[in-house]
Amino acid sequence: RDFCLSRGLGDVYKRQEWINRMEKVLFLIPKGIKEGQPSYERLIAFKRFYENKGFSVEDYEVPNLLSEKVRLLFLVYKRKYKYVFISMPPFSNWWLFLLPFVDITLDIRDGWSIAIKSGYGGLFKPNKRKAKLAMYIESFFSRLAEKKITCTPGLATYLNSISKGEFIYIPNGVSEKDYRKVKSLKKEYIHNREKPLKKCFTLSCAGQFSEYGVEKVKTVLSQLEKKASLLEAEVKIKLIGSSAEYNSWIFRWLIDNNYSFVTVEILPRMNKSDMYKEILNSDMCLTIIRDPSYDFGTKIFDYILCGKYIYNYFSGDNNFTNEFSVYMKSDLDVSCYDYPEFPKQYIREEAIKLKSNKLVY
């Protein structure tokens, strides 16, 4: 018994020594992110990638207070973390880039200086002075990062131009789990959809709607009203998880403008399975983009995964339409089109694998 016990403890000690010798990666997790959010799932995918490559991966919540930052500094020094993975936003804790014994991997998921300069796609008043300061911060600290990642081609082009370095483009995409889930759901929902008694087109929008621009929404509604009236058809827009408060103005606006062919319904926030079912039961999808020069929105890959065309309300080409042109239509009746096969590079884990040689330390 003593022999077995000592042998077991020895195995434990050996394993602990092996873990101690492993290269450690500390992931800074933004406060408040939840399972199901693209930011959360993106971080989880990168964590699994480094774990599969043999790294010891641990989490730490992004510090805000000075005391929290001091504790983080002490932790990094005590645990001898060689690598730290930071995902932004929030655009903070740049001081970590100045630590001489740490290599930073910087993942930028959203525009900062470019968004401030454009007023977040027209949502706010542009601030050139603040944008210039943010650009200098991005440029300086990006040069100090060991590895640099971002999530859209537009952001990659912009960040490369101000940092004179290589930002790796890895799209948010969808998870392998969701890919398999939708593949299974499609068999049930595509063949069992109820046929409407009259001509009706349903468009689903998951997430933000007029929160990303009231004037953009008015443009979309006006276009859809004209197209529907020509077809003598009804257009029903389903907003999934959009803010009822921010979008309540739409109902009065439709009445005031005598729009009789377009209706809007605001549905509550749903789990992913229910969201996918709503999308699969729709004819098309709709997404409002803050700034198409760098933004993809949050659910574009889910729409494509479900095999749904995205309504094209843009008046010209931009980075968004260039990336997703084969999945976009300005027609309402898209039943005559053959939908492209879902690209494997839009599966998050596959996208990371494709760039693995640039991600491994």
C-alpha cells in the first residue's frame, strides 16, 4: 500500500514538474463577456488552439482599478508567464506591452482610432484630435506586440498601414459545434417550412438594428417598401434580441409614412438553437453595418451558415460587400438562386489552423 501510495505521489510530482516546465500563456478576459457572444467564442477558440499545441493556458479578468493592475503585475512575475494574450476592446492595459519579460499577442476585434475618426460609422460626432491620439497609441504599442491579429480585412489593412507590421486576418466565423448543429437543423427546417397563404417574405436580423444607425434603417425600410409594393407582397422583418427601446420609433415611422407592405416584429433574445431556427425559417437575413470599411457585424457568419442571402441595401461596393458579395442579393425573391457552399475558412477553428504557423511562439 505504501509503495503504491508513494508511486502515485511520485506520478503527481512528475506531472506537476512537467506542467511547471510548460510554456504558459495568460489570457486576459474582458469583463462581462458571456457564452454565445462572438468575443467570448473567439477567445475560447484561441485558448483551445494553444492548449492543443501543448501550452499551459490560464485566464485573468481584464483589470480596471490600479490595485487590480498591481495584482496582475505580481501574478505575471510570480507565475513567470512568458506570453500574454490580450483581446481588445477594451482598449486598455497598454502598460503590459512595456514589460521586458513578456511577449504580447494582440487581438484587435474592433476599430478604435478609425471608428473615432468616422464617428463609429456616423453614429456620433467624429473627434479628429481623439482619433489621432488613439492612432498613435495603436501604432506605438502594436509595434511592441510579438504577434498581431484582427478580424476583418478592412481592419487588417488599416492597422498594417499605421503600425508598419503584419496583422493576421482571422475572421470571427462560427464554431465547429455550431456548424454541426446547423447542419442537423437544416434537414428538419428547410423541408418543413410552412408555406404562407399569400406572398410574404420574411427577413431576420439578429442583434443590433437601428442601434447601428437610424438613417440606415430608414433607407432599408424605404427600399423594402418599394420592392414589396412592386411585387404586391408583404415583407416581415423579425428583429431577434434587438433593443425594444431603441427600435420602438420604427412602428410610428412606418405609419407616418403610410408604409403598408413592411411590418416589424421585435423578438426577445434567444439561445443559439432557437436563433438558428428563426433564421432557417426566414427567406433572407438583414444586417445593419456601422462602417462597412472595417465592420462585419456580429451575425453575418451565422446567416451564411444557415444558407441565407443577406439583403444588400448598399448603393456601391465597399469592404463588406467585397467580402460577402456571393451571399448578398438586392432581390426579395431569392428562391431561384443556388446558394454557395459554406467555406471551411469561416469555421473559427479552421481559420486559426490555417494561420497556425504565424501564431505559435
